[in-house]
Amino acid sequence: MKPLRHILSPVVARIREGKSSIPVAQLQGASKALFLSGLQREAGRPVLVITAREESAVALVDDLRFFDEQGALFFEAIVERPILSLPPWGVLPFEADSPAISTVGERMRFLYHLISGAPGIFVVPVTGLMQKLPPWEAFADAVITLSPETAIDPDHLAVRLVALGYESASLVSRVGEFSRRGGIIDIFSPAHENPLRFELFGDAVESLREFDPESQRSLQSLATAVILPVKELLPWPKHRAEPEGVKLTEDIAAGTPAPGAEFLAPFLYRMDTLFRYLPEESLLVLDEPDDLRGRSRTFWEKILSGREEEAAQGRSLPEAEDLYLDMDRIDTHLRSFPVLSLSLLSSSPDALAMDTRSSASLGVRLTRLPGTGDGDDRRPGDGAIAGLVEKLKLWREKNDIFIVCGTEESRDRIKTLFGEYGLGVETSRSGVAGPAGPRPVMALIGRISNGFSWPALGTLVIAEDEIFGAKVHRPRTQRSKASPFLSTFKELRPGDFVVHRDHGVGEYQGLTHIAVDGFETDYLTLRYEPDAKLHVPLYSLDKVQKYVGVEGSAPKVDRLGTPAWKRTRERVKKDILEMARELAAIYAVRESMERPTFSPPDTLYREFAAAFPFDETPDQQRAIDEVLEDMRKPRPMDRLVCGDVGFGKTEVALRAAFKAVEDGVQAAVLVPTTLLADQHFRTFAERLAPFSVRIDLLSRFRTKAEQKETLAGLKNGTVDIVIGTHRLLQRDIAFKSLGLLVVDEEHRFGVRHKERIKELKKMVDVLTLTATPIPRTLHLSLAGIRDLSIIQTPPMDRQSIEVVLARFGPRVIREAIEKEIERGGQVFFVHNRVRDIDRIAEFLRSLVPAARVGVGHGQMKDEAIEMVMSDFVSGRLNVLVTTTIIESGIDIPAANTIIINRADRFGLAELYQIKGRVGRSREKAFAYLLTPAEEVLSDVARQRLRAIQELSELGAGFRIAAQDLESRGAGNLLGKQQSGHIAAVGIDLYTQMMEEAMAELRGEEVREETDTIINFRASAFLPDDYIADPSLRLAAYKEIAGTVSELDLASIADGLRDRYGALPEQAANLLAIMEVKIAAGRARVARIDAGPKSASITFSEDAKVPPDRVMALLKRSSGKIKFVPEYTLQIVLPDPSLATAAAAVKKCLQELF
């Protein structure tokens, strides 16, 4: 066993001798990254690695980062260095489309670190290397460096940012946006993990800090900040004269270059290659040179044919050689640098062999032989883990063994599993033993492509996937770009419906600025029937919610001053109480029932859980834990699991079913459609195959003979789990020992079937699954009368969907379909017009003759849709042309490309849901948003498409659509009558009323909140020149009005100062009035009025004011405070200022309560 630097010394020696070509062989899996990581440390120079494919580059970067994060375990010293990749543009050569800003941002960060000279490891796929870049000097000129005391002209900076590709936004939350608010400028530069905020004093930078895009609050101060361009068509004074008809320089300056203008850059200046950006001392590495050369030849042909197709349409384009390098020119550049060639199998006699092996070849994969039915002995000790543990014990005599796990939960599971077989697993480097004795096995958290064994190094690295089977891992960062502090009020637009708790449903008409007696403030103006207006003061905005009904239905606007709204509220309250009592009674009956408890999870269960091909999300793990906890209680389980399609509900059911079968009872899974039954059957069969569990299917896809056999198996107990449609509810079904019933989408069954389900539920443990989400607040209200689990964490790797914005054209469509079919996948083509959907299908058949195209839409009969979907699911079709009405519950892992025609006609949330149909497997997924030529799009449509291209989470806009779904989910859960009530009062007020009903059931006192009317002699509002964007101003008002403590109010004030600068007098007044309102609400004060000489506090009739304290207060005040009729205290004021009046009122209330 040798240290890594000794193994690398022959390679380093050849580099130092000036050898131009150094072949290296036999580097398996992630050993390549460990080799390169050590080599860069030893050589002390920048390393550029060129891969054949983009996927290889991404995997290599992940491997390199893993070894850097775990540096102390593999290297003698920890080194800080950049590890970056240069992604290709992601658009077809010469296509009239531009790369995504996020992609350009990554490329610019790569180039910046490369030219800064810091030794690091830089990875580029050969397709990225072939693409030329802006001139080195133009890029260097475009980089802006800021530090405190830097003098800048904010107007000039804004103009320059636009020319560099930045877009002006009211709220900066993603790369490529900037915002200017007086002396505060926010910018999200790709050079930094977080956006930047700098404050000016005059024309100099006074402070420079990073801020959190979610909360918009500052994080830490910076000494310097770097602003990089987010477009590759750069402004440069030394540009060439433009050809006739080309006006690139004007467009660049205005920030409006046409889509695909980047391909015209050679008209402006001579492009540079990546080699021009490389430091002279760089070391170049070719990863699998033969594959790399083959890939470059294929891509060069695509470049030439792409230019030819586009030029044939009359576009003026530069020559291919002006924008791209072919392999011959790359070889010419390579001669200027030392080059390492990494080949798994090298034919060169000079190759330095590293002699590594793949860990998979050592036989670490767990396999379990199928059992023999009833006689199968399932003792945990007979598991396949025992054999692996013995191997590990043997290998650790000569190797450090590292098992790399995707999550903390996986690491802990492996530690427990191996511990049960007598193998200790360490989780921290403190456990690493000295040279004597067996070495410890370590479980690390991270991500590597594949494990390896390196005998000379005495190291064995095993990926968790290689033991339990491939997993789809959670992305490294799960950071939402949404801003939680922004309520749905940010999205409120004039004409939207709102609900006022006291007055009912009205129509929002905007903010109205009103002056009374010379004092100004803003009001929320609502329209009621018959054309009456209600001006809601800022301090009462917490009584107003955006209306979200059932299925987004438009509500009826109420009339002001009539008892109709009061009657509606009373009726809803009465029905909610009645329903809550019924639910509570059912729950109480269930609680009194008893059955034998299920056993806790054991080794066999943990082995089954470890084979789950995804990392559990936190919500999913919580749901699993809650289900298992229910099963261990003596009363039967009745739990509802809510979560969108693909969020992992099926695995929750699988864990419960496995535990049931392991404990000797049968499980039945009831689904509403044949397709869903078929899908669940395949999923269950695949997951349970190694564990000797017999699963059968009952649906009309099964022959009578097969159904008869299944029925017999259920009766004699040889069938462990049955999955079926309503066929399962027929009276001829008899189980030997049914212990668990799983019901998927119960609301989709008919009334008769629901009654039969109710009968079955009385006898067994029940787990109900639903894909329509419910609001978390409703979930909390129902706690105690309904066992609910909500899975809200997004599906695994949903963020890996690459969104391509493209114009409709045969080239891009053909490329997308052929690429997916070549890798054995399937394609959704969404075309939302039934009248010409068949014509589109014919167009696709002629465009891609290899495609097997089917059509499905909402106007077809159910049987026809089912048949088409069945053909698609089974793979008989590989392209499905469909409207948006596709069977949403069906999960098709092979469908990893979705093409959405006329994407500009869809809403943001609709696009989000449609693209979510792909990206559920380990394959990289693509979503193509097709539009007509982009110049005909409205600004709103273009922004919407850019938003979905740039963001994996859609923020506030998506949350509103999610509320629509939640309303539907609440209606499904609680029944038809309650759906009507949700439609009448909106989901927010309904949920609030549900909370009050539950409190009443628990015997708690429920008192109506006091809405204190406040009149102070002061202007109190947020001025337009302080928060210019009306939606952000409204959101700030809503946040201020909803505050319930002085501490929260102080935090809001800090946030306003951080984002917008010092508080103007009117904003400070508003916060001071809100502070009084908080104190007044606690004291049940009905109104507060302040005049020039006195202030009065009027208490509500139910206020519990201690009489002894009132008397003491009056006595101490020496006549300055009086008690007057109508529960009112009157305070004499020394001056008419707001500060004096507010302080006097607060002091008075503090002394009384």
C-alpha cells in the first residue's frame, strides 16, 4: 500500500520532463476523480479535463467535489480550489434561440475563474470546447469589480448592466436580474452564490453585502464583489463594422438582441477559443480520447447541416469555422500544452497503468433469491447482507473501506443494518484506526458516479447504489427561489376577488391614497354590490384574503350593509361544527377498537427500505414513520396520505404492505382505474420481487382464468398482496387474513363503491392515498379527529429537467424526438387543440419515420383513451400526441422528453405541472417550450416562459395555483357540502372557521378578534418613491397588518431598512400605529382616537378591564386621565405629535394589563 502521491509520482515526473503526451490507463469509476484531484495538488497548476459527453462532465465534477469535501480522508492537506464545468449552450447550432441565462451564468463563472489564474480543475465536454467564445479582451472589459469606497455612477451602471444581459426587476431572486431603489442596488451575478446588495452614499459604495433571495434579508458583508456578464454577445468598442441589415450593437446596448443573436457574434468581432483563456502552464486531460474524437466528428456534422438548414431559410449567418472548432484545429491547439490521455484500456506501450477495479465487479450488489411461497423461512440472518458483511470483514484487512451514501438517513440505515451482523461502521474521521489491526468501514455522505477498488492505494470505495441498486438522488441544493414573506397579496391585481371577514366577497380595485384633514394614508379599495366601495384601512388588512374557491370558480360578489354575508358565515360555521362532531365520533369509535399490533421494523424491513430507488424526501420519511407507528398501536390504522403525483405516496403504501405481509397478513390495494392498477402492479412486483412476496392483479386486463386463480389464492392465503379496481369490491372476494387495505383516490369511486369500501374499512388497517393536496393549515385543524400525512416536498430530481425555449420548427422537433428515441425513451407532445391534433400527429410521423405515434385527448371515449395510454405505458408507442388532459396519475419513467406546442398560451402553473410529467427516472429529462417566432409573443408570455426556463420552483405565482388545487383537495376530503362552503367563503376563511370549530369542540373559549379602529393625527403609509412596485408595497402592507407582536414588527422594520433604505417619516408613523394596534388588540380595545390635545381609548363590551387597576391609574395620573361614559379613558396630551399620543396610549394599556 502506497500513499497517493507516490502512485502519482511517475505521472508528475513525465509532466516535469516536458513530455507532450502521457497515456494513463485502468482508472475505473470515481478513481479517475481521485487521480485527477491528487494530480492537480502535486502538479500545482490548472487542469482542464475534456470529456466526450456533457453527462460525463457533470458526473466527473460531482466526483471531484466529493473528494474535495472529504479531503482529510484521502489527502495529506486540505486545499481550497475551484472545480467547475463549462456547459454547452443547450441550443442547436445556428438555431434562432438563445441559451438560458442560468447556463450563460455558469459559463461566465467558469471563464472568470480560469483567467484569474487560480489552480483548479476545469471540466468541459468536447461540444463545449468546439464552441468559440467572445474575445478574451471583451470578456475582461465586461467584468465589473466593486468594493466599499468604489466610485460609481448608478445611471451609467444600470445602462451597462442592461448591455451585459441583466434584466431590471422589482424583486431580485435569480441570476441575471438587478433592481435599483434609490441609493440601494441589488444584482444577482453568477460569480456569487447569493445576490448582492450595495448601498451608495453619494456616488460611492458605502456598504456591500450578500442577501438571501428567499427572505430578501442581508446575510454578510463583502470586501469585494464581481459582476459578470449573463450574455455572450458582449459590448466591445473595438467591434467590426456590421454587415448591412445587421444592428447588433444597438440591440446589445438596449438589452434587446433577437433570439439566437449570439450566433451572429462573428459579424462583430473575431471569436476566441477556450485555449486563449487558458493559463500557459495549464495541464490538459483527454478523457477517453477515442470516444471524444467520435463525438466531435458527429457534432461537427450537426453544425454544418444546421447552418445549411438555417441559411436555406434566408438567414444571414457567419461560416461554421467562425463560430466552431473542428477536431483538427483542436489537435493543433493541444500541441501547445502537456496532454494526459485517460483510457480505460490503452493500447500504448508507454501507458501508466493504475490497476483499479470497479467495486461492482467485486460482487457487492445485494441479491435475494426468490422464496418458495408458504415454506419460505424469512429469518433476517438468511439475508444477502450476511454474505456482504463477511466480504467487507475480509477486505478491511488490507483496505480502507468507504461506503458513500446519498443522505444522512441512508448512512444511518447502513450503519444499523451492518451493525446487526457484527460489522461496526464509523461515520466520522475520528474512528479511523492506525496501521495495526483491521481498518474501520466508514459511511460517508456524498455523491459519486461509481465505486472502485485501488489495491496499490489500499482503498475500496463503494457507492450505496452498488449495494442496493441505482437510486435517483436529491439534488445537491433544494433551495427554493420563492420568497416566503410574500403572501398571495403580491399577486393581487385589480379585478381579483377577495374575502373580507366582516363584509364578504368583494372585488379588489387597487390602493387608494386619501388625505383627511391634511393627513395622508393608503386604503385597500374593494367593490361590493350594488357598485358600493369599501375603503379598508391599512391596519385592518389582516381581515382581507385573496379569494380561492373550488376549481377556481368565480364567486358571487356580496352586498354591503345586508345580513346575507352574516347568514352565510353562520350557516358554514354550523355545518363545519356538525361535520367536526361526526368526524370526532368516528375517530372515537376507531380509537376504542383493538387488534394485534404489528412488529417494529427489523433487518428484513430495513433491507427492503434500503432498496428504494430514490432518496426519501423529509415529508415522505415522516409519512412512512407515521404509518409504521400507527401499525404498532393496538387500534386499527386509518390514515390519509396527501401528495401530488410522483411525490412518493406509493412507496409509503409499499412499506405498509411489506410490514403487513412480513407479519403474516394480506394486503389489498384498491384503485379507481385499470391503468392505475396496472401501474401499481408493476411497481409492487418490481420492488417486492427479491422478497418472496406473491402479488396478483384483479382488473379487466386479466382473463377469467387468471382472475379465478387469484381469487383462490386470496382465499387460501398464497396471494400476499392483491391490486385491483372496483372488481375487488365484489361479494365473491374472500381473503384468508386481510390485514391492510390501501385505497388510492377514494373520491373517484362511485357512491355504491364508497359504501362497500366503508364496510371493508371496519375490519382492517386502512391507508388512503390522494393526489389532490390539502392546505397544511387545514391539516393542522383536523389533527385529533383525522390522521393525516402531507407530502409537500417536490419529487426527486425534478430540478434536473432541462427546459429548452425554442421556436416551432422541424429541426428542433426532429432533434428532440430522435435523441429521446435513440436512448430508448418516450416523448409526450402536448398540443392543446383537438381540431388539428391528428394533423400534428401526421406531421410527426413524416418528420420522424422511426417514431410510433399515438393520439390521446379529452373528447375520446374512456376506453379509447385507456387503450392509447396502455400502448404508451407498455412501450408499443413511443410518441404520444395529447392535449393537457392526460391521465395524470400515470407514472411513465421512460417518458423523459416533453414537447409543449404554443407554450406561450399556457399559464405559469399549468406549464409547471405539464413539464412535471417527465424527469421521474434516472435519465436526464428535457422539456421543450415551443413558440411561434418570438417577436410575436407578448411581454407577459415571454417573461412567463423565461421564468419557467430559469426556475425549478415558481415562487408566489405557482403557490396561488397550488391553492386552487388545495381547495379542490379540501373539497374531495371533506365532501360535496363542504365544497360548497369553500366556494362560498374561500379556502382561507373556511380554514380559519374550521380552526375555531375545533377549538370549540375541545372546550376552548373562542372569541372574535377585536378590530380596533385607530385615528391618529399623522400621515401613515409607504410612499411610492420608497417602494415603487405596487404589488411589493401591497405585500409589505399585508405583512405589517398581520403582525401580532412587537418583536415581529421590529423585524419587519429591519427588513424594510435593509431592502429599501432608511424609513421615511410616513413609514415610521405606520409602524408606530401598528405597535399601538398590537397592544390594543390584546386589551380588547374597540377604538383609539387622538386629537391635538387628548387621546381616547374605548374598550369593547367584553373587555375584561381590572377595576382596581383603573382606579389606581386614575389616581396616579393627577387628573390627566379620566374615565368617561361608553367604556372610554381620556388622556390629556402635552403636544399633538404622533410619538406623544402613541407613547401615552401604550403606557396606559401596559399599566392596565
